[in-house]
Amino acid sequence: MRSSYDVTKRRAMRVPREESLAKKPPANRPATKPGKSANGRYGDILYEVKDQVAWVTINRPRVANAFREQTLDELIDALKSTREDPSIACAVVTGAGDKAFSAGGDFYAMKRLTFVNGAMWNDRMQGLAMAIRGLAIPVIAMVNGWCMGGGHELALWCDLVIASENAVLGQTGAKVGACPTVGATQYLPRIIGERLAREMIFCARRFTAQEAVEIGLINKCVPQSELRKETLAWCETIKGHSPQTLRMTKKSLNFESDLLYASWQHGMELLAHVWGSEESLEGMNAFLEGRKPDFQKFRMRNKQALEDYLDGCARDLNAPPSMRGT
């Protein structure tokens, strides 16, 4: 159970309402987590509660709202904080600017990951997903522009998705040496069907917002100028509905996909082996350098290694030297 100090600390970290903007944190407060500014406010996201709606915005438009460890920490903290105000009817997750909802993980963060430290990233990704799914209120993804890779998984975790006409949604892991096993491989087959999910992941197929509506990947596509207005209309509808019913039905709707928790654990362990691998680094470096990745060299190297193995078997290299050729 959290103490009143924990609750006060979390509230201080958020962008507060007008009357509390001038307040300063106590001098004896512990040092803030990485990613938090010195005054305790968020550094990578914006957070605001207005008219009973919590607005959570990834505020890294210079990198297409790609997220790093600090971003994930702040998103988790902000979303969980909505539980401290029962008047909040729903939450909206979006990205700053009009170019991207989120391009997924920041490659400069992901390139640092290895099998040893990969859990530090994977646990945060799962933690954010569970925070969204565990809230008693609906969480809406308001998608503008690029919604790719881990950014698309973020949208998958949300209850509802509304997108502007300029939105593009996709899973790019196969193109950059990453694996979308923290939501995409679990949820996509259930949302758009097994065949289309495999095409989306294996071929890195992208969908426009209108196409995404047609296949059931998102709920609604609207003109870019109408995106916030239409999102607010959803929020107003939700505000007029029973919070008890919303809480109970969300929990019930989550039942089947909650049973996929073992698949999440499996997927994160697979992903841990990917981080720091030559293939993943080739994919991310190629993207950052603006060139095509050379994944063929890994196929050819593996082919040669297998041929060497088979040749060794044929020459009895799998027996003690004294027994070879006898």
C-alpha cells in the first residue's frame, strides 16, 4: 500500500493544475528519477487533466516521438496516477506535433541493449502495457502521422484508436532487426486475423488510417483538422456513461488477452536474445545511416557455418582423433 508521501510525490512530478504551478517540492525530497527535471516535472512527456480527461503526450517531436527508458517510466507514472482521481473518466495518449504519434523505440537507446541489460527495457515496455490495460478507465490512442514499431504496439495496448487521415500504421521490426513480441505478435492475430498479422509483421506492411479502419485495426479515421474534436467527442460520450460499468466491462473484455501473459514472458525472453545481436545492430545502424541493411551476409555466413559442420561430420571430426577414419 502506498503512503500519503508516495501519492504526494507522484502528484508533484506531474504538470499540475494552475493553482499548484508555483509550488516547489520540499527541499528534503529525494533525487528524482532519470528523465525527470530538477523540479520534479516530466521531461519526456506532457501531462494534463482537463475536464475529467487525462492527456498524456509523448513530447519528443525531434525524434518522431520515439521513446527511451525515461519516456517509458514517465508514461507509466502518469497513467497510473489517474487512479488517484476517480473523477477522471478516460485517458488520451498521443504524440506532440502533427508528424508522428510515435516511431517506437529510440534506436540510440535500443542500440545500447544487450542480453544482460535487455530486461531493463523489456520490463518497462510490459509495465506500460499493463498500466494501460490495468486502468479502470478507457485509454484512447489519438494517432497523428507515423505510428510504427513499438509506437504501434503502444496503440495496440490502448482500448480505442482514432487516427487522422495522414496516419500510417505498421510493424517495422523485420526491416530493422527488432522483434515486435511485446504486444504485436499477441494481439494482431486477434484484431486483424492470423494471415494479415503475419503479412504485417513478416513483410513490414504498412496501412493508411483508412485502410486500418477497413481491416479493424483502428476504430475511426478523421480529417487531421478534426482529430482532437472527434477525440473529445468520444471523451464526452464516455463521461456520460457509468464508471462502474466501464471498469467491469474493460476487465471482462481483457479476460481472453490477459491469458496471453505467458506469451508476453516468452516474447520478452526472445527479445532479450535479439538485443545487442549483430543483426539488430546492422538493422538499426542502417536506418540511422540512411542505407539498406545487409541481412544477406548473415544468411551466407550461416550457410557456410552449416556446410563446415556437415563437412566435419563427413570427415569424422565428431569422433576422437584416434578413431577417425577407422
